[in-house]
Amino acid sequence: MGLGSIGIPGLILILVIALIVFGPSKLPEIGKAVGSSLKEFKNATKDIGSDNSGNHDQSPKK
């Protein structure tokens, strides 16, 4: 069972629990923090991927 099998009812349940735990005033702040963290993670993985692809073109020089 992966994250892909959560479905709409599961997401609604998670959002309701988050609303109860954190309250309506904190949810926008948490969402913004999670979104910016995901954006930074994507940029970092993209940079790592571009760095590694450039290294395969060069052969070791002796």
C-alpha cells in the first residue's frame, strides 16, 4: 500500500484531523511551509541530477 492508494475520502479525513489538531489559523502557515519545502527539495534534486549527468560525459584522464 503506497500513498497513491489513499483516495479522496482518506485525504478528506487527513485534512479534518489536521484542522482539529492545528486549528484554522495555523493551517495556512503549515501549508505554506510544506509547499516551500517541497519546492526547495525539487530544485535540489533537479540540481543534483544535472550535476550527475554532466559527469558521465567526461572520461577519466590519465
